[in-house]
Amino acid sequence: VQLQFPGLVDQSGFFGRDQATYILEQVFAKAKPTGFDQQHLQKVSSEKQYLINGAWDVAGGPRMLYITLRQKGDKWAIVSVRSGGK
């Protein structure tokens, strides 16, 4: 999973499940998100992916959030979650 949250946590890059869980816990503890406003959704059928863009309300003000999901059988997996910096 690719994770990137400039200004919220120092770690960024590609991580395994346990590492990603740890980093996301850090992000949510620090950012304290209170909302998400989806602004764009795009299905990429050839790659079995959805690209989701939106603004999330976090401590310090709104930021853009970019999420990529991939379908694996009947389940969905997170490919990447990136946040725009301040």
C-alpha cells in the first residue's frame, strides 16, 4: 500500500499491511478527521480500480485526499492513500 501524508506523519512510501495499519493509526490520531467530501470518482475498468478524490476535514483545515482501490475477486483492497500537503 502506498501512503503519503505530508505534514501529518514523516513516513511515506510503500508499506505492508501491518506497517500501513500503524501509519494510518498515527494519521488519524494526529489529524482527527471530522468529515470527507467526495469530489471525483473514476472507474478504471481495465485495471479493476476506482480512483476517489475528495476533501477531508482535519485538524489544521481541509486537505485533498486521493484514494485508489483495486478489486480482487469480490473484495476491495487499498492500493494507495495520499493527502495533499499544507
